[in-house]
Amino acid sequence: DSKPDGINYFVPCVPWADQGNTGELYHTQCQFTHPGTGLTYGEYMTGQWGYLADGEVPPPVMLANIDCDDSAADCQGKVDYSDVCSLAVGDLPSFPEHPYSDADLKIYLRLESWVCHTQPNDPYNEQYTGSPHINCLSDNEVWNTNHDAAELPKANPNQRYLYVGVYNNGDDPYMKVSQYDVCGNFQYDWDMQPIDF
């Protein structure tokens, strides 16, 4: 058995051997127990972020192992968004300019699911998950992970994009955040204030 009794920090986890060539490969979202605090978060999200200069938009494709230089022209035709965004096969979604042009700092974030699977003993995993039997990653993988060479990689519908405006505002800093789906459609926005611990 690749998952010893008593290892229950990362659930629900689909064992690697049970995933085969199905669409579930890499896409089973798991909870996350912080190794430092011991707090457990359900439906944990992870991702990457970057800065945007005035007039810039996020790269059109933020999936792993897609050979393009982050420009729409170079990425065109390399990812299939048709199942997720009702676009023609090979067409890319478009994102608006950063909505917080007056912010002191403009950031974008790509959010995606924290996914885990059990697998046979691998000491490399233990430094990240606390167990050599659990492998976890940020799900920036294409949806059809095991696609053949003749099939375009498919967009990951669980990815989300955030635009963040950071406002210094003297001694009272705050952030404004807008969330978009993987197709570039606005979902909602909110403000964030600092808190004291």
C-alpha cells in the first residue's frame, strides 16, 4: 500500500495507481495542513504572481510546459480553450487592462488548486509534504495531462486570475482585488485591509 495508515493530512487524494490515463490525473483538490502552524485549510489554492506595468495584461497562457513566450501571437494555437471558454480551438482568451491604474503597485496572480496524490515511497516528497508517500503540486497542468502528440493541450478550468492594486495610503495601506475566470470573465471584487496578529 502506498499510503500508510495514519497519514490523513492530504485528503481527498486519489492514489497515483488509480488515476491511470483519466481526466483526474493531477486534478484532485486537497486540503493543506500548514507545516509550521498545524492549521488545516480546505479547498486550498496556490499559484504565482507578478507585477504589471501600465497598459500590460497577464500572459494569455499560464499553464506548465507550453512552449510560447507569453505573447498572444506566439501562444496562439498552442492551447485548446474551446471546452472551457466557448472559443474556437486554438483561440486564446483576452484579459482587460489592470483595473486599478491609480494603485501604488499593480500585481496579477494566477490561482489554482492545491492537488495531491499518493504514490510509492519517494524521499523527495517528504521535504514538502511531511510524508514520502504523498506528492502535492500547484495545479498549473493542462487538463488533459496525458494527451497524445496530435491533441492540443486543454485549458485548466480551475485556474483563476486576480488583479491586485496595492495602495500605500500613509499608515493605512489596503488592497483592491478583482477576480476573473480562466476565460477572462469578471467574477467579483473585494477590498483587503491589514490585520494585527
